[in-house]
Amino acid sequence: MNESKCPVPKEQQPTNEFIELSRSIIFSRAKTKKSLIFVLIKFWLVAFVLFIVISSGSIYFKIKLLKYILLSFFGSLSIPLLISIRLYLGWNHVFKRLNSERVEYEESGWYDGKVWIKPLVLKEKESLIAFNEVKPILNNLIQIFSIILALALSGILLFQYNNF
């Protein structure tokens, strides 16, 4: 954005928010599907080990070992699920700001919010960024979120209708 014509503070400009999010450690992983899946699997494995350790303190762990391992498996899916939700919310916020005709901003605090209407050239530039850069990330996150959710729901159904 042209600094002289744009009243929006630099850190609140949608293009700069996109760049900042792209440089973030976790959010940048969502740019490629493979690296995002790799990160989520690492978080899931750590959570799985933690859930196994927690469930091993149960009296019934020695009696129904398979049940507690499966419970830990499906329960630990909550961690990658929450991470993918957070990633989706962050990228969706940037997508909406890039694609919007208006930029809502605050000069010094929540009480002085203002709205700036983007010029057509800037609107087109940011729409291209939104649809070429951010939309594929959102689509990947929705696919991954759906897979994790399907696994978690299958675990719930497994324990709802089977007694181990």
C-alpha cells in the first residue's frame, strides 16, 4: 500500500498481515500440505505418548490394555484437531481482510476503530493474493480437518457400540 495515501497502520494492512502470517513458524507450515501433515503427526505422536502415560495410571489399564491404547489413540487426535482449527481461523481472517473492499483498523486502541475503503488497484492485487495464495491453504486445512474429524468420530462410534 502506498504509505502516503493509506491511513491504515502498517501492521494492520492486509498484505502485511499475510506476510507476517507467512513468516510465522506454525502458520507457514500450512503453506504446503506435506509439511503441515508432518507437523500435525508430530504433535499427535507427542499427545499420544502423553495420553498413554496418563491412562497408565488407571487401575483398569492392566485389565483392558487395548481399550486404553485405543482411547489414547483417538483422544490424542484432539490436539491436531485444535491446531488445525487455529490455523484455519488465522488464515481465514487474513483471507477475509485481503478479499474485503474495506479495511477496518484502529489507530491507537479499540475505541477509535475506523474504516478505509481500498482503491480498486489495491483491491485487485489483494484479491489475487487471497485466491492464489491463501485459498489453497484454506482448502488444505479443510481436507486435513475433515480427515482428523472422521478419525475422531470413528473412534467415538467404536467405543459407543463396542465393549472391549
